[in-house]
Amino acid sequence: MSRRLPPFIRSIQVGRPRSFGAADAEDPDHRPWISAIVKERVEGRRWVGRTNIEGDRQADLKHHGGPDKAVLAYAALHDPAWKRELPGVDLPAGAFGENLTVAGLTERDVAIGDVWTAGTVTFQVSQPRQPCWKLARRLGVPDMVVRVQDSLRTGWYFRVLDEGEIRAGVELVLESRPHPRWSVAEAARVMFRHRGASDAALELAELPALSTSWKRTLRLRAAGTDVDTTLRTRGP
């Protein structure tokens, strides 16, 4: 009987804001936009600070980055499914804008508030990734946001509890799991598939480790106020 390998960081990607598109493009999706979603794979050790991996930045600090969304992780196990569903689309490491491509874990194996160590860094899971229109433009797939949300293959954000160094190949070790009911997949299901007010939304919003932005959205929803996601999903 084969033994399952422990989860580990398969690759590290970083990127800085870049300009894309052309001012005279007829298609609005091809007009100028700025993003750091295109990440390049890096080798060797990288310092992980409170808000970034060394060499990484975010263009839109209102919606990306900050202590709650310092590092984006994505499951390598999703590669085969996306390649089947998106034939002809280039999907290198970091294609989803992730900093860490992680082997051996998916959104069902990671929970809100989890504390994981890798190298000398201590991470905490803060929220599922909430995809935006820039992912669709980066991959050239107009309905990519909906595909990610509906599949619950969102990835997840880490906040950094202890700064330190990581490198590709280091094991991810689960240190604590305070909220086993709230896997990243379950949190994403509540956010993306059940948009109305619900007890589940309020319960999720009360988790201390959940990001501030998700708490705010879920509390508004629990109070009966819908949050307009048009700009996030479709872009300007």
C-alpha cells in the first residue's frame, strides 16, 4: 500500500505590477490595466514578511495584499482538471496568480484559522481566494471568475504569524486547527453559492481568524444587505 506524501511547497512565484493592454483596443478587455497577477517562478530561499514574499507586490492595495492576504496559495492537484477544462490555455506555475503552488492539499484539506509552518515561517489561513476580473484577463477566459467560484477551486490566503524563510520543496506542517468544520471549500461554498442571509454566513463571520473583509461582507449579507460584486467579477 502506498503512503501519501506530506504536503509541501512545489514552487514559489513572485511578481510586481505591470501594465497590460493598449489604449486603442476595440475590445474593452484589451484596454490598459495594471496588475501583479503575472508571477514568475523563483528558486532558492525567499524571505516572507508580514505582507509579502520577497520580490512580490500588489497593484491594487484596496482589494489585494495587506496582512490578511499576504501570501496566496493554490493547489497543484487542480492542474489536471483545469487542463481538461481549458484546452489550449497556458497554465504554468503561478497561472492563478499564486505565490505558493502547494502539493498534497486542496481547499477541502485546509481550514480557516489553520496554523501551518513551512521552513521558518508560520502561516495562518485567513480566507478563500475571491477571484476577480484580472484572473480572467490574465488567462484570456472571460468566465474564469465564475468557473473558479463554482468549482470551489479557489485557493486560499495566508497571513504571516512569524516571518522567516521558505524555499520550494519544504514540507507544510499543520500545527493547529481551531475550526475543523470550516474548510476553505466550505467557506467558499457559503460565500459564492448561498448569497442570501443565512445562519451559516453569520457563523462564518464570527471566526476570529477570518479576514476583516470577509467578516464585513458576510455580516452585511446576514443582515439582509446584498453586496454588489459586478466590478470584482466583470472589471471596469
